[in-house]
Amino acid sequence: MSRFTHVSRLAALMLAIALAASSYARADVQLSINVAPPALPVYEQPPIPESGWMWTPGYWAYGDDGYYWVPGTWVEPPEVGVVWTPGYWGWSDGLYVWNAGYWGPVVGFYGGVNYGFGYTGRGYEGGYWQGNQFFYNRAVNNVSNTQITNVYSKTVVNNVTVNNVSYNGGPGGATARPTAQEEAAAHQPHRPPTSAQTQQRTEAGSRPDMRAAVNHGKPEIAATAKPAQFSGAGVVKATAGSAPNAAPIREARAPTPTTAPSGPSRDEERQQQQRAQAQDRQNQEREATQQRQSVDRENQQREATQRQQQQAAQERVAQDRQNQQHEATQPQDQQRAAAQQRQAQDPQREQRSAPGSAEPPRPPQAQPQRAERPPAKETPKPAPKERPPEKRENPQG
């Protein structure tokens, strides 16, 4: 009984593996279209919702009703240390063939298509892994709304012609060719898009408003903050776009890998490296010059401020000294004004009172004499009268 159970489980497992392989093979069937996809719409990147998530740019996919837009979105990588290589449309044998994106240890070739936000057409300038943490370049990523401390700022110099072209090769397409490193990256272990990315594409394909024939190359939902969330906060609309081309003819191909354009020769690769190094040196020199100019401007402003402060202090000291002199000379001015007034009233008096002028002596004035009175005559005082003696009676008598 246990043996039968073991065989049954093994058969079920093999059937599941076969079904998964069949499903993956059908999903990997590449479509060849004879009309180029529309240009990439212009849109802003929504804020990052979670630390550790990575940006995957939007792209034009193809369905039963023609091209439709799959919005760019932030996704959680399948594991630590992997980065996303976007898919791209490539010209091959007169047809446009879709090359699916993948996760890997390094960014591979994606047709030289400038998807923006660090995907300049060659490599990825949006960040890098250091240990278990991903560091974000805030010069190209919208990471200002969360408490993310593992950030840095680096100006991205774009050497790719910015024309929003969405395909490589063919009339008007990007002319980039894979480097030796990008060809090596194509042979390294890869991981397919995550289930969240697949859900994002499925949701976009089911919406009529995402079709190029309806939105005319300018979708109302150009990017989302999270996969499959096509409404609410974090939804960004396109600000510009281009009308789609004529209705294409679709041709299904076998699931064989598309032959990448031939890479450059060693001399061309060496020249590319030399040009890149020269460009890096120029960028470094430009940044150093800008820093020196900024420091010089700050020093000049500081010196000008100090000169203004010194001049203001000197003006205050001069004003204080002038006020003190004015206060000291004010009494003298008042005395001088009073003297001038007196001179105007009595010029001779001022001449007499002037030093060196002798005033003539005045004659003495006679004092009035008082008349002397004769001495008063003394009137003789009368002598006192004597009283007669009193008679006393003798009682015995």
C-alpha cells in the first residue's frame, strides 16, 4: 500500500512539473509584429512604497487588440542581490520581436532603450546592492516619502539620444549593440518576472483604456506605486505620448531565443571603454569645478557681508563722534548768539565791556545834607508833695 502511494505521489509530481513547463513554454512564445510599438510615454515616478523594493519601468506589450501599456511599478525582488533587466522590442528579419525581461546578478542588454529612472539604455544607475541592503540613487528615484537612510546622490549623465523610442533596430530604432559584459550577463542564471509583475501585465491587458488604440499612446495610468493597484494613491498619468502606428500583423514564433545583434569588435569595445573613461573624467572635472565655484561664491558672499558690517560699524562710530562734537559746541554757540544779540541792542556797551577799552571816570555826586535840629529843652519835673502826718487818738485819754 505504501509503494502504491509513493508511485501515485511521484506521478502527480511529474504531472505538475509537466503542466508548469507547458505553461512556461506558452508564456515564453515570442510574438513577431510587423509594425513598431508606439513611443514610450512621458510620466513621473510614484513614491517608493517599501524599502528594499526596486523600480521596473513600463513598456508596450502586445495582445489580441494590439499594443497596450504595462505601467511601471515598484516590486519586491525575488531575492537579495538580483537586479532587473527590462524587456525590449528588437528588429529581426523584418519583424519586431519581444525579448522578455529577467532578474539576474547584473543588468544585461535591453536594446539601448532609455526607459528612464536609472535605465538609461545601458546598465542601471538607480542603485546597487551592498550586503543585504539596496542603496538608492535619489537623483533618479522618488524615495523622499519614506524613512529610507540607505540613499546617495549621483548625477546620471545620459549619453543616449532621448527620443522615447521603444525598440531596437529597424527604421528609427535604437542602434545600441550589446557589450561583452552584457553578452556574458545573458548567459548567467536568470529568474523570470515575479508573480506580482505577471499580475501587473495581466491587469493591464484586461483594461481597454490601456490599449494604444484607445489612449493614443498617452495612457491615464502610466505608473503605479504597487503592482496591480490601478486606482487610488500612487497612480500616475502620462503627460505626453504619441499616436500608435497602423494596425500590425501578428505572427507567432516558436519559443526560440532571439539572436542578439552582433557585438562590437575588440577595437570598438576598447574605444568605447576609452570614451567612457574620458567621459567619467570630464564628469569628475566638471563636478570638481562646480564645487570650487560654489566655494568661491560662498567666500565672496562672506567677504562682502563682512565688508558691509565693517562699513556700517565705521559709520556708527563716525556718527557718534559727530554727535559728541555737536553737543560740546552747542553751549558756545548759544553764548556767541547771546553776545551778538546784546551787541545789536547796545553797540557802545559792548565796546566798553570789550577788553582794552578804558571807561572814563564819573564825577562824584554830592550827597544831600540833612538840616540839624536844635536840642530839646528839658522841662523840670515838679517836686513830690509831702503828705501831712496823720493824727492818731489816744484811746486812754
